[in-house]
Amino acid sequence: MRARRLGRTGLDVSEIGFGAWGLGATMWRGVSDDDGIAAVRAAIDAGVTFIDTALAYGDGHSEQLIAKAAPVVTVATKIPPKGGGWPAQSDSKIEEVFPADYVRACTERSLANLRRDALDVQQFHVWHDNWLERPGWDATRREMEKLSAEGKVRHWGISINDHSPETALRALSDPIFETAQVIYNIFDRSAERDLFALARERDLGIIVRVPFDEGALTGAIRPETTFPEGDWRHRYFSGDRPAEAARRADALRPLLGEEAKTLPELALRFILSRPEVSTVIPGMRRAEHARANAAASDGRVLSAGLLETLRAHAWDKNWYAD
């Protein structure tokens, strides 16, 4: 496993990290806590040193499992929006979404769940730059500074709204934020427009989520694929979406070969070909997936020719909102 700098945080992290949404056990179905813990431990055995979770994942359940399975790795977590609104709306107010006392309370809960004295990275789970104009931003920012001064938060970051890097560019110019988490994959290349340039300028740590487009880029979503009620993918892959996802994934199969033998490998190597990326956090709920994903960290990136070919496969959609 190779390591990369997490921007100016001073942290070195494995370039393949562990996305722990699935460990929350509420929105993803079909995997037990024991399976999740085994996946975490398999990832660590394979060299993973970075785990991304959130207080909202099972109301702290994911954080609690990580405390049990991985007490010493670098962990990033997130403060959920008060009221549960995803993504952040342009007319919302930071006083209602992330008031200062709420930011502190959530941080204290995550510290307890993770059994830690300090959070390596604490992130806002949604963001909108319109909040910077609100009077409540000053109070929230002061509380962030207090939590840092108390040693409870080492670094602050933003988990950017789905498919919308432009909603956080102004905030990420503030030195209090050192990391940005963003969707970036073969289908969604929106981070290339402005965010990556800002990352180079500000030395931001870039955490890439959704590398497999929620499973579409693995090729496992087929026209007949269905998910049970209660699993969030039941809505995400509703109607004719599985057939469209399968068609898009199948169009990539002729590109497999020496540079990438499988679609998941192609997806991960595409992301790791960007030097701006610090780590990519595929969701991993089974030990065999953890080992397969970790194997993509061997220093090889995709050729310029293949990267250029992949441009034609960009796909402008937002199934979270539709």
C-alpha cells in the first residue's frame, strides 16, 4: 500500500482508504456487524491506514464499530446537518444547519463513539458557500477554533454536496479548512473544473468518495438488479436506471486489459492517476472487497491515452436528487 500526503494536514494516509457508510447498517442492508469488522481488519492488514465515517451512519453505529475494529488508524468523521437535510440548499441558514453548540455536541458524540481524545479530521457533512454571508458563520467558526485549541479536532474539512464542487470553493479558501471530500469517478468529472486547481493552490487534502458510482462502475448492477425496501439503493437504482448503469459499465469493458483487468480496478486507477487526490474511499463491507481494492495501490496509473479515451464516458446525472 502506498501513502500520499493529506494536503497540508501533515498526515500521510493510504491512497486506498476505507469508506464506512455501509457499517452503519441502516441504509445498506445484507451485511452483519461481524462482516463489517472483518472487512475493516482485512483492509488494515492490506495496508489501509485511513477510514472515513460519519455520525449519521447508523446514528453513530459505524463509528462504534470502527472503535472496536481499528483503534489506531487515521479516522475522518462528519457532523450531520441539523434537521437531516441533504444536500445543503442555497436558501438554508448555517444558524439552522450547523449552529455552534450543535457542532460541539456532535464532535463530543463522535469522540465518545470512536473512543478517542481527538478527531484526526472533522468534516461538515454538507456545505453551501451562501452560509459564509450569514452572521452565524462567525459563531460556528469560533467554536471550530475552540475545539481545535482544546485538542479535540486536529483538522477540519468539508464533505461537498453531491456532484456540486462549486458550492464549497469559497469556504475551502479559508485556512481553517484543510481537506475536501468530493465525488469523483469515471462518470462524474466535475471536480476537474475548479476544485483540483484550488487543491493545488491551497494544498488541500482531497478525499474521493463514490469511486464506483454506488456500484454502477463495478459492473455488478444489471437490468434485473433490485434492492430490498429500506436499502437506499432501492430508490437510487429505481425504474430503468439499472439498465442504463449496466449499458454504461458494459461500454467500458473493451478498455480492460493490461492497465486494468477489472472494472473496479479501472475505476480506482482512474482516480489514483490524479496527483491532486490524497486518498479514495470505496465502501467495503466484506473482507474480499477490502483486499481487492487495496491491491490497486501499487504505483501504477493509467496511461495518457487511456485517460483521454475515458473522457468520452463522462455522464452528467444526479440520481440522488431525481
